[in-house]
Amino acid sequence: MIRSTTPTLQGREIVDYKGVVVGEAILGANIFKDIFGAVRDIVGGRAGAYEDELGKARDIAFQEMEYEARAMGANAAVGIDIDYEVIGIKGGMMMVSVSGTAVTIK
């Protein structure tokens, strides 16, 4: 499936708009990763554990969006928007939301 943040695909014709598709993933960060991330942030390093979790959540959200698009008969998704949110008072969970328009292209 072709995915694009742009509303069109250069050199390809959109022949049918199927509708809006969404994928979401919510992942909790465990306490050991939280502690490790906090220590790395204090000493100026990168928080690799958080980066890994965000990557997993993004992959899951894209998979869900693509599944929904395929179920509509689409072979591409355009106008994709990716949104990251922290959920909970102390930021114990992360959410990634991916949305776009399912289309059929030639």
C-alpha cells in the first residue's frame, strides 16, 4: 500500500476516494523504562527506550490504518497525519494516531 502525507501522488491518478481511515495505538511505558529515560534525559543522552516504544506504536497505528483502507478496497492512503499524545496525569501512556484518506489509484 502506498502511503503519503500529500493529498496527491505524483505520476499516479486517484480514481476513487473511499473515505477516512484511522489507526491508533496506546502503549504504556513500564517503570524501568521510565526511570532509565529520566536518567538519560538528565545526563543529556537520548531516551532510546521511549524511542523504541514510539516506533512500535507508530507501526501498529499504520498497520491498523492500512487494514481499514484495504477493507474499503483501497490501494493507497493520502493526506496522512500522524499525531503523538501523552495520556495520564504522569504521562504513563503514549498514544499514536494516524489518519488519512483511503483511495484507489491507477
